[in-house]
Amino acid sequence: MFSKELFRRWTYQVFAPGVLLREKYNAFRELLRFDDLSLELVAAIEDVHYGAAVVDWARVAHLTRRLRQSVSEMVTRLARLSPSRHLDLAEYARKVDFYVQMALDVPAGDMAGPFVRSLADVAGDAATAGGKAANLARAAQTARVPVPPGFVVTTAAFRYFLEACELRPKINRQLRRVDLSRPGEVAEAAAAIRALIAAASLPDEVAGPLAEAAAGLAHVPGGEALLLAARSSAVAEDGRASFAGQYESVLHVPAADAAAAYLRVVAGKYAAKAITYRALMGFADEETPMAVLFLPMLPAAASGVLYTRDSGDGEAPMAVYAVPGLGAGLMEGASSPERLALSHDPPHFLLDRVSLDGPVLPEASARKLAAIGLSLEQAFGAPQDVEWVLTPGRELYVVQSRPMAVESGTRDAAEPPAPPAPPATPPLLAGGQRASGGAATGTVLFAATVLDVDTIGPGTVLVTPTLPTSLARAVDRLAAVVAVSGSRAGHFASVAREFGLPVVTGAEGAFEALSEGARVTVDADAGAVYPGRVEALLARSRQARADAGSPVARRLARLVPLLAGLTLTDPTSPDFAPAKVRSLHDVVRFAHEKAVTEMFSLVGDDARGLASARKVKSPLPMTMYLLDLGGGVFESAAADKEVRPDQIRSAPMWALWSGLAADDAPWPEGPPILDDAALDRTSAGLFLGEDRHLASYAVISDIYAHVMLRFGYHFTVVDALCGPKENQNFVHFRFKGGGADIARRGLRLSCVRRVLAHFGFTVRASGDLLDASLARVAEHVAQKRLAMLGCLLAATRLLDIRLEDEAAAGAWVEAFIARTDR
């Protein structure tokens, strides 16, 4: 496959280089589209990992699958751009992808029968019977407390039902919509899933044993058949997470209707409140399969709840809450129960009774219930929340026992904190967007004054035009970052989220609103900056989602480094190589950087591929040829042999040209400016003045421009993409050579470097070669910087010959910035 692609590329290079240019550009545009999508997906997954979003695990899996596909498309497009280089990237990307799949998978679970088991057979087996049934069976077996007979339709039956009815893919398609910040969509997804289950038929392999077991449990020799209760018993229910009140129970079920009751309980697993609770507690849907516990409906003189500890105090009494008859109203909070306090230790004295309508539970029954509760507490090794029923014959039965959520006098960590009061002082800056959440305080430093990120001191609030990846080197010293442009999808924003560094983007007017050296507090969640230190913001804790020990949190801890970790940060480093790839984000970074590099050398010095280029007709004393890749010129100029500047439609080319053609540009009179160095290398200068090998050229589209400018003894390359998608925009600039000695060329290069640094470019210089870049900026920012580059190129022509010393260079820089900043 590789040999075929390479042969095709060589054929185009020899016989149709213009077609090759267009193919490379199209591959580049597609790669940028997948780059943008990949970074958005990384940001969305990181939002889940770092607590800014609470979603169903199915959404994480869906986002990850999309990211894997997007990264694969980037690798393919890079191979089209450069089939003979980076050949091992695909192999290393596949290795990372393999580990991603391992971290993503949730064990499927067992679907083997028997699908119905007696309650006595499942003691402690929560994986088979769910938490409620397993606990109840253990209560009877270990604590020796009275429990009614019953049976369980197992979790294997649930999985088999979903598989037989082909429901799992359909359910996951709905669950991947679940984002708790959009409760309306959660409700819609829940309703859609419940409708799927209601429309399904229970397979005979489950329905048959269920009907037989229900008939046997309901049968009373010589008497009227009992009605049944179908109760939820999902895995994880009544365990670390109680799921109290989240699932559905169906009461008074005739044995003949057991299958319908089973389906109602299963559908209750997908109530909106249950989905929300499960996501908050950090469980995937596959990790909480539903078993259904069937018990006989007991005649109830009274029922209620027993708490074996009424508070976190070790000396606290037991508390019994009782209502006449069945306790459904109590569980729903619709009844005012009788409350009895009993001493925790035997003989369980009655300490207090509060009853609005007279006694409900006899004291003897209350003391017996307390003894049952103590047995359960000792058997399970923790305080218990016990549901009980007292029959008319004064028999007590336990129908549920689960770990008790003990209050300790402090707010539950899972409870959302109260929203903080807004600071009394109005913000210096508002209206920004959160790229990485949190709040921090520090000292303002303008990026325009920073030429080297290594000079950034600890506790810095960096105010910057953009979010260059190089800032990752200072992440441990930055308190916060406020950027005029950039987005949450950028590479640095991803690193910031990983390190908990607050970052605000879209902060228009930040340089005007903030003062360098001032102490401020950045509230990235609100997109605002306040003067001084605001303790209320700094002390605010973020709402807990799932604790670090939840299954989803553990999987995310394994998965996110493979997706979003960023090892490849410095393109100039020898470690910036496919063999050093450790995450899909690394693959994205490598492919993007190498694609841009490939486009930077789009056309060689021999100008191959420009045979169909058209000359630009303008009053400027320079010869330029232009190749339109599509949409670069207006349709009215499509058939013209020459192109006027006002016929150029390409946004980056027009912006650059506007700077070159500015009214105060110092262009001389005389013959066109050509490539003097190339002319000197030819025998006796036998090139014509119009020869394309000596001229400047541009390869353009509607939003792209690759421009090679030949000015005497120095050359410049500008490669830019300038469109509505901020994450794709960039300006790359190379400046080399000159006609003066090396010292004066160095002075000119210093001027260029200082100007570019002032306007937010990342600059590298070596000898008489300078490379500068600006990435992921808004369209209007890219256009302004390109116009500035055009002015700079016109102004610096022959500047190396004119400059005398450092003082003259400094004065020139100040004058140029003052003129261009107007």
C-alpha cells in the first residue's frame, strides 16, 4: 500500500506537480479538521475526568471511540502529505490505541443460567443477586434474623434479556447523551430507554423459570394464593452507594403477572433520577446490572425503618420509625411516623417515644427489633439501615438491610456546596470563558514582556494574547492564565486541566483592564478577574462528582493519560518522534506539527508545480506569481492571465498584501526586486528578469496562503491559515539572509525578533535564520498579524545595510511598533 502511494506521488511530482500541490493542500485541510475535532474530544473527556462535567460512562466510551477514529484519520492524512517520512507513526499510534481499548472496556459479565435462584442460595453473592437480595440472604444465614422466603431473577437474566432483544447498543446510544448539565436530555434519554424495554418481550429462557418460581412462592396449600412484591436488587445497590429510592418496586403482584412486574423493575433502572444518581456515584450502566427480588406480600400491622446508630456518636441510641400498615408512605416522605429511641446495647431500654396519633409499635416488638438490628450490625460489621414488617400476629420480618449513611455533624462530601456570594468588589475583567476551571491568586505579568517562558516566576498570573504550548514548561510556576484568544481545545488548555491550573480565554481587553505587577484573583469558572486576594473564591471547593475510588474514576485515571497526556511538547527536541508517543494527544500533536512543517516547504526553490501560476499585476517593484488552489481569487478573475491585488479573495494573502502595499511602505523606484543570490549563482546572470526562479510566489486558497518572498539577498516564507475556526488558524514565518555582513544581519534579525515577540509570536533564531509562529488565534487576530508582517517585510528590506549599532536598532523597533500599533 505504501509503495503504491509513493509511486503515485513520484509520478505526480514528475508529470503533474500542480496536481500534487492541490492534493497536499486538501490532505492538509482535512488533517486540520480532524485535529480540531480531536482536541475538542480530548477537552470533553478531560472535563469529565477533572469534574467539570458529569456524564454517563457510555458518553465517555462514545467520545473515546470518536477520538480514536479522528486520530487515525490524522495519521492517514499525514501519510498522504508526506508518504516517505514518519513511516513508523502509524505503528506507534496503533500501540497506544490498543492500550486505550483495554482501559475503555467494561467487563461484559456472565449470561449463563440458572436465571432464577432461591433467596437462600445467593447469600453475599451481590454479583449474581444484586446488593439487596444478597444482603437479605446473608442476614438470614449469618445474622439468623427472620427473613421471608423468596427468589431472585439474576443479573445474568438481565444481561441475557438485553442481548436476546438486542437492547444494549440501543440503550448505549441513549446513555451517551447523558450530561447532567443538560437535565432535559437526561429525561429524554430515560424515556426512550424505558420505551424500548416496554416494547420488548421477555425471552422464554427467563420467562419460563420466572413463572414457575412465582407460582410456587404464591402458593398456599389449601388457601388463597399470595400476592408478591417485585423489588429492585441491582449490583452496587445497598452497598457503597445506597441507590435509596432511585429504583422501582412493584407491590401486590399476582403470580401470573410476574413477568410484567419484572420488566417494570428493569425499566425502573432507567428512570432519569436513577441514571443521574448512578452517574454521580461513578458507575457505568454495565456495572449495575439489575436483579429482581421476589418476596411474598406480608400482612402488615406496622412497618418502618430501624437505624442501628442514630448519629455518628458511638454512644448514640437506635432509632425506630414506624407507621401503621405498609411503609410506602414513610419511604416517600409522605407519612409522619412514630419515632422510638432505644439504647444500643442490650437489654435495649426504650429511651423515648414520639407519636402523633398514639403508639404504633408495641414496646416489646421495638426491643425485639433492636436486638435484630444489633445482630445485623455485628454480622455486617457496620451500622445498618433496616426495613422491617410486623405482622398482625406480632411476627417481625426483615425485608432489607443495608449500610447506613452515618451523619457526623458535617455536611456530606457528596452534597453540592452552597453557591458562594459574589465578591463585594466588582471584577476588573469579566465575560471570559473557562478553558480550565478553578480559582487562584497571583501577580499579573504580560506575555508581551516575556521572551523566554523559563523566566516566569512562581505565582504568576500570565496575561497573554494566545495559549502557546510552550507555556507547559511553566505550568508549575503559573498561578493562572488569562488569554485574549485561544480555547479549551488547545494543547496547553489540556495540560492546564491536568494540573488544575485556572485558565480563562476570550478575555478581550485584558491588557487594558489589568495592570502588570498587580495582585489579582482569577475565577476561571466565572471567566472573571478580581482585584487583590478574594478569599471567598479561593476557599470555595468544587462540587464532588464521584470519589477517586469509584469504578468510573478508576477507569478514567487509567484512560485519560492514554488519551490526553502530552509528552511531545518541543518540536525542536530529538525526542519529538513517533517512538516517544505515549498518548493519542501525542499523536495529534506530532501529526499537526509535521503537517504544518510539510506545508511550510510546500514548493521548493525550483518552483515546481507553478507552471499554471499567474503573475500579480501591481505597482509594487516586485515580481510575484500566484497559484490558486481554489477560492483564492474572485470568480471574475478566473480566466484572466494576470491577477490584480483587488481580485485576491484569499483572507491571509490579502492581509499580507495590504501590509506590503501600505501607503508608508518604503519601496524604492527602479527594476523589480528579485532573488539576487540565485542570480549570482547562474553563469553570467543569464536569467531573464521575469524568470519564475527569481521571482516571489504565492500558493493560495480562500483561507490559506503559502508565500515565498525573494528580496535581493534575503528570503522570507509566510505560511498561514486564516479562517473562522480559531483552533485551526496559524501564522508561520521564516526570515533568512541579507546583503550586509553577519553583524549587521544580526542587528536586523534582532529588530525582527523583538517586533514579533511584541505581537505575541513565539520566536526562535539561530545565526541569520529566524523562525516565528503564532497558532490558534481568532481570524481577525491572524489577519492583523499578517498585515503587520507585510509592513515589517517592506520596512526591513535593506535594513541590515542601514543599521549602525544597537542603539539605532532599538530606536527603529520602538518607532515601528508605535506606527503599527496605531
